[in-house]
Amino acid sequence: MPWCPPHTRRVRGGAVVGCLLLPCVLTGLTAASVTVAAHTDPASPSPTASARPAGRDVNGLVDIGGGRKIYATCKGQSQGGSPTVVLIAGKGNGADDWMSVLDPADPAHAAPGDDLPWRNTGIRRSDDSVFSQVSRFTRVCTYDRPDVRTTGTDISTPRPQPHTVDADVHDLGALLTSLGEPGPYVLVAHSYGGLIATLYARTHPQNVAGLVMVDTVTERIAEVASPGAVKNWDASNAKTSQQSREGVRLLDAFRKINATGPPPAVPAVVLSADKPWRVDLLPAEARKGEQVTFEDWLASQQRLSTALGARAHVTNTRSGHDIYLYQPRTVTCAIRDIVGASS
């Protein structure tokens, strides 16, 4: 979306803050085959699936070195060598988001546009969340990047903001190492998290078994939106506030991703929102000058799907940007498909 609004709706422990292989259906599919050659890095081998130890539940701060700690939670067991799923949230979001859903009766489901990022109602913790559903068929982990949550307990160590995507890639690798979670992993990313997953996959291809991109930001947006719009978008997302203290540098991320090699040849699914964002709800400052449009966003999603050689591009999601809240079962179906394809 053209501006990532502050998400303040879930605070841990307090106030609001199928598939292609199994009996659930992914709708709006456009098939694509993976044709890119596989990548390997003999200097950084990952344990084989058969070597995976039985996982234990994790819920708390994890020391990643350098005097820093990251909040993480892991649940579930690998089934027959199935890969661990790692959920990577968007800007200003963290682990709690993957554990929540939008109430099925909420009027947002019937609304033609997406106003969910600007309100705090209708969202609740649920056993139907993506995190909970995935934990029933494989191991799953998620985490809080620094500054996405600043109240409550088990706060990830803060860092200077805005920051760059390579810092997030470093933290992800350090966290997975500290957790002792063997790779390769299925990375599931939302929004800004897609840039983290993309750079991690390109720089650590031996550690990635599959990708599920949930309405993610992609460097391809710079190919379809005007330079002025992309520059304004970058400036908006670098800013922080009391509600959202995480700032990200998108243009820097695009440059770093484009400076790497092609994406690894792993199974992938792309899911895209079909409810346009509510431009009228954007802050006045975010509406100044040229803006990335919803049409730009959809075009970038198609280019991402093509670049990944995605098994499917799910476009009929009946969802706004936060697909994991609107349609957690659809996201879970895509994850189950990729876990099955990569096991």
C-alpha cells in the first residue's frame, strides 16, 4: 500500500493492541512453473530434513548476540521431515498479528475498500489464526523485530530507526541460529516482510525451501510506479511515530535486492489483496505529491509472481492488505501447499 499506517491494535497480554494438495481450495489461481536453476552454497549447508530434532515450544526473548534480544515464539512439530515455517510480519507488526483474525461477522468483510489498517475493532486472538493453524501440521516460528512493539513484556531490544533491510536479514539469520531451528525454511512474509524474505532467500538460498508472499512489498514496484511516487512512498515509510516506532528504507532495500542474484528455484505462492486501500483515510501528509496507486501495486504483484515462477498467484482473496487477518484459511492453505511441495 502507498503508506504503511501504524498498527496499534494488539498488545501481548493486554488490551487490543486445502490447498492444492489437501481439501481446501485456493481461488483466483494463475498457474506458473518454476524454471530457474537451483542454487546451492556449500559453505553454509543446512541440516537435512531427516536430521530435524523434535521441537519444543518457545515463547520469550532470545539472545541473538551483540547484547541484543529478540522476542520469538515457536510451536508445533515437523511431520515426516516437513520444514519449519517462519512468519515475517509487515512494518510495525509482529508475532501477535499472525496469532489474530478479523471477526468473520465484521462489516469490513463486505466493504468494497480496505479500511482495516486504520481502526482497532474486530480483531482478536484466535485458534483459527495462521500461526495456530500451521502449528497443527508443521513447526512454525514468528518474532517481533525491534521497535514493532514498545509496551508489555518481552520487548525486543530497540535499535536506531529508520533502519535498512540487511539489518533485518541479519537479525533473522541470527535468531534462527540461536533458536537452533534447522533449515531449510518456508518463509511466509507480509507487506514489508516480503523484502526481508526476498533478500534472505537470495543471499541464503541454501536455507530456503519455499516462499509464500502475502501481499508483499516488492522491488518490482519501482518498475511500474513513477519515480516520484516511489520516492514519496520511501519517505513516508522511513518516518516513525509514537504508535509505530519502526521506520524502514524501501529504496535502499530495492537497490540491495537488485544487486543480488536471481531468486532461488523453490516452490512459491503469491497472494494479493483485491480490496483497494482507502486513499481518503491516508494522513494529509501521505497524500501530498505523486502516490503509488493500487493499480501499481497489483502490477507489481504480477511481476513478483512471474519472477518467482510461482505455483499460483491468488488474486481473488476477498481481502484487503492484511490477508492473514481477513482470510487466515486461504493463507494457511497456501502455506500447506508449499510445505508439501518442499518436504
